[in-house]
Amino acid sequence: MVRKFDSVGALKRPDARHSPRRRVPLEAQIAIGSTQAFSGQVQNISASGVFLQRNNVALDIGAAVEFVLHYQGMVRPLELRIPATVVRLERDGVALRFGRYNSVVYTDLIEVIYNNDRVA
């Protein structure tokens, strides 16, 4: 097991956040394969992941999914499709860690995150 430490020598939790999170009052989907999807309310989002509020989530930790968000951007409508992994399940939702995505998706995601004025 590899242990990671922060800048002051404290042991980091494996689920520690890597990016600042912001509240974004939007509806999003989690797609599972090409045939299943469910919707939920974004509680908070960052460049590295999202927490989606939804009751009775039928997923397993470690499951590969796709985060899907439709958003009216400043210039054009955006559709984000980001590969993700389920990292935490709670009674009221699911936490996803985003996988790799390209610079276009990054730019659109940053617009979604920072074009809203609610801080988590």
C-alpha cells in the first residue's frame, strides 16, 4: 500500500478531494453502458469529480460510468460527456471521480463550474 502525505506531513485519505468544488444547480445523468441512465441533481462539481444527489443508487464502488451534463453555455449549448468511476455511495447520492478528458471538455467543464456564483 502506498501512503500519500500532504505538504505538512499529514496522511491523505484515499478519497481526499483534488480540486475545489462548487455548487452548480443543474440536473445531470449518469450513464451505465449504452442502455441505462439515471438523473440527479448536481450537489457539487470540480475539475476532478462530482457528487450527484439521488436516492436509491444501484451502483457499485469502482463501477465505470459516464457523467452527462447538458448546459446552456455563454456562447453555445454544451453537452459534457466525461468518463468517471464511482468512488463513494451515500444514502442521498453518489460521488464520481472523473477519468481523462480532452482540452475541449476541460474548457467546457470550467465554464460550467465557474460560470455559477454558488460556492460549495
